[in-house]
Amino acid sequence: MGSEYRAAPNARRRIPLAGHGQSGQDPNQAGPQVSFTLADIRRPSVVANGALLDTRHPPRASMPMHLPTVTAKNSLDVQSHWDRAQTMAHIGSLELDFVRQTSFVSPRLCEMMGQVVGWAPSALELLRLHPDHEQDNIQQLWRGAFKHRRTHIQYQCSVIHGGQTRHLHYQGEISYSDDGEPTTLFAVVQDLTPHKQAEALLQAGSNLKALEDATPDTIAHFDLECRRTYVNPAMLRLSGVPAEAFLGRKPTDDSSSDQARELEAELRTCMQEGKRRRYLYTYYYFNERGMIRGIADLAIVPTRNAEGEVVGAFTIGRDISALKEAQSQLEDAQRMARMGHWSLDLVLKQAQISCVGRDLLGLPQDQDLSFNDLLNHFPSAQVSGIVEAYRQAVEQQREDFRHDASLTGANGSLNELHSWVRIEYTAKGRPVRVMGVTQDLTALRMLERQTHQLAYYDALTHLPNRAMLRNALQQAISDSTRHQLTFGLVILGIDHFQKVNDSLGQPTGDALLKAIASRLTQHLRGYDTVARIGGDEFAIVVPKIRQALDVGVTLSHLKNAFRAPIHLADTEIMVTASAGISVFPFDGVAATELIAHADAAMHHAKRCGRDNFQYYSPELTSSALERLKIESDLRKAVVRSELELFYQPKVDLMTGRMVGAEALMRWRHPTRGLVPPDQFISIAEDTGLILGMSEWALHSAFAAAKRWNDQAAQPLKIAVNLSPKQFYNNDLVATVYAAMEATGCQPEWIELEITESLLLNDPAEVRSTLQRLHHMGISIAIDDFGTGYSALSYLARFPVNVLKIDRSFIRELTTNPDSAALVQAIVSLARGLRMTLVAEGVETGAQRDELKSLGCELAQGFLYSKPVPVGQFDELITSWKAPD
């Protein structure tokens, strides 16, 4: 049977099946039913499925054997009964004649296959009725039957018509010719669809029962009186009571709680309206941890009878306690992080915002919001920017992006918001939904600004600090390189600021720095950058200059900032400054170079007498490097005990007797030799090393004084210099007392020397410290008297015992009448205040004699001895003889 096979229309010829004649079967009896696939043996790829049944001749075997010959009317009745039988049994028949290439399909089979009555298909048409995955199997089945000359065949398959699948059972019989070729096929096809559906329903029922038993969700059925008629195992497990405790009882029979009454009300509403409802039900149960509160999300579904009348309701409850707890924890976490989530439905123009999100935006919790409502909540000035950000994101088809916005809160404060946004699009690129998370970053942004302020601005003056200066220099270098320009850097140091700070106290010093910063800012151009880089040093970046001399012009104008005195409380302070200048690119092309070179020039300006400015020159670098090397070596010297005290004797001018000595610090460097104090004391002061060095000097000098006085016939008083830093950085009285205790030195053997500037404007802390030392019996001396501030009233307020006349007056005592007059005035002042006078720097006999004639009491200088180490001073004590 090939692809050209066609059945004769309305063919009614009976086709005998193979083996019928041989078996003696009644030719009028219907043949057996078979299921089949037709295949052209010559063209095996062409197949057709079908079921054959000779419906022209109903099976006479079903008729009583004693009946007379069937008339035409009886024949029609039998045919009608046969058709009814096929319909009732859900069967159809199919007959194929392979020789004549004709086919006949019963009306019932046509209906089953979705075809019109009288349909006479070809083999290919029959095959194509089946799904693709079945066609190959059917072909293989029929090929095997023909190959092995099988006369019976059966299988199950399906056909799809009108979107519905029908399940069929084929059973057929094949007749062959004497040479083994198939000649006819008769098949009966049974529709198993109802049976399959029944099996599926049975399986579904079984699955549903298993699901009810296994589900963690609680299921219960209630009748119209709200009495339970069914509860599933999950409900029994949760409650811990048997089913009998539930069945036939209403919720209010078990509890008088509001929750039980509300549940019954929800059940009645559901059954009255016949509509599904949803209800959050709070319940309580006991376990090993005690009473547990749970929350169930109940779906209440009405049940109906065959007539559609509501006869009860099911409740399906899911325990959402953990979900509610997680939501609560999430809300708490979002509240702590000040973060809320939201979504916008761009189709419905509706907005959904979490509780925390509504709090952040100041929105009511119980109000439905549209997209426009949300936009209207933002300041009108920002709405266009927000809309534009979203428009660009959609235009670029971006799924994720971020944006910032600010919103005025209920208390009037400005809240800074940051949003992470995700957009969902249709296949055609149309946005349909926007989801996002918005966080209030107000506190974080404020902290960032504060951190930036601390990192890049000076806390005292609020000027840029050294870190910001480096950034400004990098920017200036970049701009100047790009445009082939030059700029200058000025490092400016306040002259004698440390003396002001030490004498008036740190609060006054801080106030002075703030006043200086304000004046610098006022006198500079708008595009100049001024920074405080530490201590009393400021830096100024001067851009847009044509030549290096332009920086000097700017500094000349800047001197106006220091021309007028600065008034702080009751104090009037005159301020001067020393400045160093480096110029890009001539003095360096990197920020570090420019800063180092300007700093070197500034220190050179200080060495040149202060109150001036100096340009950098390469020679200054070696000087600065030398200073750094001395500082490094000095730190090692303290540890390596390279410091020692030299002593210079003090002599009574009237008797020539040695009455004491001044301890002077010296540094014996391993390679430099003996380093004079003017090369390292100032560095020690600047670096703070002077504190440790001074404490060591007190112990050493006190120990020497103890040893000498234990052996001397008359007492020797040893003078030790104090640093101003000792008055402000530690407890000086405790340090002196500890040194006395450690060495056994007596207070009458000690004289402590201070500088005149320390007493400026009567600082209370210095005055208190000096009084405590004086009460201990220690003498206080003012060193280099006459070179400092002109106000002398402090001499009466402070416990000062000794005035030391500066060597600058002694040097010209015998050659300059003015110097002699000044010395005489100092002598008169000391006598009036009952103070002892010591003349420093006495080098000649003439100076000695003049001082004696003026009434000065003590002297020290090279005339008597230069400062000598402690060993030589031992010898000097033993062999002392005053010079002639």
C-alpha cells in the first residue's frame, strides 16, 4: 500500500481476511478487530494507522441460530443495533484492501478521529493523525508484523484533534496471500479516553489525599453551622490533640477569644457570599518551650453540592509566623539602616512602598499612592531631574542604575537620599515595572563631610591643612604644565611664636593663630590658597604669575596683614613673619620638592634676622639637610649618653672667691666632636627633645652639686637653665623634687635660670610654678636680662632672686657710655628690689673693675674660666685662685 493508495468511495464490498476460508468460518460473520499501521512494503516509509471493522455486515454470530433468513428490514435493524453497540462500547472499525487499495472507516471511528463520516484516508493521512513521537514507533511495529507474517497485532496510541487528545487501543487481523504478501486488514479501535480520565481522577484523588496528609498547611472543613467536619493530619500535629476534639465543634466551642469569634464571622461571610476570603489568624499552642504564638494566613473557600449550592467551607492555613518574624527583622534592619524598598507599576501607575520607606519620605502608612503622588512629594525643583534620570535610563535600556535626591523632612531638615533602581522591560523594550531601594544617607554624608573636614582642614583655623595643600599643589602643577604657566609657593612662619605660646599659654597662642589665619585670608587674592601646615607655619600657593618676582610683590602686600597689632583680650601683640619662596618649575616639579625648598628658604629668612622673605637657592638645601642630620643624631645622642654638662664658675667680685657655677650643656658627637649649644639647642626645642635633655641635666647638675658641697668649706650654688617647654608639658616642680630626692641635693645649692620672655603678661601657670619652687628654697634667676620685653612690672610680681646682665651690655661696658649707663640702671634696679646681680661674659680686668665700681656683686666669663667638663671643674675648685 503506497502513498497513492485511495479507498473506493462508499465501497461496500466485503474483504475476506487471511485464513477465514481455510478455517471454514462463515463468510458473513464479521472479522476480528485489530489495531494497525499500514505500510507499503515496497515503500516502507509510507505508513497509515487505522482500525478495521466490516460494518456492512454485522456479526451474525450474535443472532439466534434458529431465526429464519434475515429480511432487508431485519438487516437494517441489525445494522442499527451494531452502530449503537459501537457507540456504546466506544469502538470503531477500519478495513483496508491492500490489493484493491480501498479503505472503509466506520462512522464511529470517523467521529473518534475528528473526521466526517465517509472519510477514506490514505496510509500517509492515517499516519499523520498521530503525534510525531508515535509515528516512528508505529512504523517499526508494522514492519516487524509484515516481516514475520504475524496475523494479529495490537497497541495503544493517541490522536490530537481540535486541541484535545484521545487515547485509542488498536486490535487488528492481517490476511496474507499464498506467497506471503499482505492482502487485507480488519481492525477494531477502542476509545480509551474515558478510562484514562477515570484513572487520572483516581490518581488525582489519591495524590490529593497524600497531599492533604503530607502538607504542612492545616486544612479543615466546616459545615453551614461552622462545625468542623474534617481536619487534616497537619492540624492534629500542630494542636497535639486527636481529631475527636475538633470534629463536630465550632471554633467558639474551644475558645472564647476574639480570634475565634472573628474566624466564625469570616466563615459565615464566606458561605453567605459564596466567595473566597483571606484572613490572618492568630493562634496559640504549647510545645516543649511553652506557649507559642503563631500567625496563620487562612484561605477560606466555599464548597458546593452538585446543584451549586454552598454547603460549607474549607480553610487552608499556612503558618507565616517565621515569615512575619523575618519581615519584622527586615523592617527593623531597614529602620536601623534607614533603608526602604518600593516598586512602581508603570502600567497601572501605582506605587508600593515599605513602612520604612514611607517613614523616610514622610508619607502616611495607610494611603494608596500613585506614581504622581510620589513625584509630587519631592521638591518641584528636583522632579525634572529625577524624571530625566529615569528617562535616560529607559532610553539606554539600562536595567540597573543609581541616583541621588534630597527631601525636606517633617522637622524641616534636609534628608539626602540614595536609590538603587532596577527596571523591568517587555520584549519590545517598554518599561513596565520599576523596583528600588532607597537609603537615607544624611548621617553618612554628614560624617563623610566631617571626615573630609578633619582629613583636609585644620581643626583650629579651618584653613586647608598639609594634605589639602598637597592636593592644591598637584592641581597647580597639572594646570601650569598644561598651559605652560608658573606659580609660587610660600612657607610662612610666625616670628617668636613659641615665646608667645610659652609665656601667655596655649589658649592665647591658639587665638593668635586664628587671628593670623583670618588676616591672611582677607589680604590674599580669591584664587590664592592659604593653608596651615603645622604649628606656627602657613603655606600660600600663588598661581598665575609671570615671573618669580611677582611672588615677592604679593608678600610685600601681605605685610599689611601684620602691620597693625593683634588684640587678644587685654593683650596687644605685634606679629612679624619670616617667609620662604619656591617657584615652579625652577625650584622643583613635584609638590614635595617645592614644599621642602620653600621651607628651607623660610628658615634661612629666620636666620637672616626674621621679618623678611627669602627665595630658595640650591645652597639652602644643604643647610636644611644638615639640620635634619643634626636632629637625627641628637635623638641618638640622648640614648647613647653623648650629652654632658660643662661648668663655668661664678665669682664674688669683691673677694674673688668662687661661689658657684652655671651648668651648660654640651654634645660630644662621635664624628663631629664637641658641638656648641647654638647648633642643637634650638633644634631640641623645636622637636621636644629638650624635655628629656633638661630632666637629665637637672639630675646631673644636682648630683655634682651634692658631691662638691659635701667637700666644700663654703657652699657652692649651681645654676641650671630651664626650657619654657618644661613649664607647659610636665610637672616641673615634681621633676625638680624627684631629682633632689634622687641625688640628696639641698635647695640652697640650686639656682634655676629662666628667660625674660617667659614672664610676659604674668601667665598664672608660670607664676604658680615659680612660687612653689621658691617656697622649696630654690633661687630663681632671669637670664640675659635687658634683651627681652621692656615692661618691668613683672619683677615685683614674680619670686625672682637673681638678675643676670646680658653679655651684650658687658662687651661695650668700658667703651660705650650708653652701655655703662644701662648697666648702672640695672644695678640700681636690682638693689631696689633686693636682687643679686650676675654679670655674664666678663673677659677683661677692666670690665671686672668697672662692674665692681658700679656695685655688681657676681661675675662669670672667660676672665675667670671658660666652661669646662666636670673633671676639670673638680681641679678648678681645688686649685682656685682669682685672676689679678
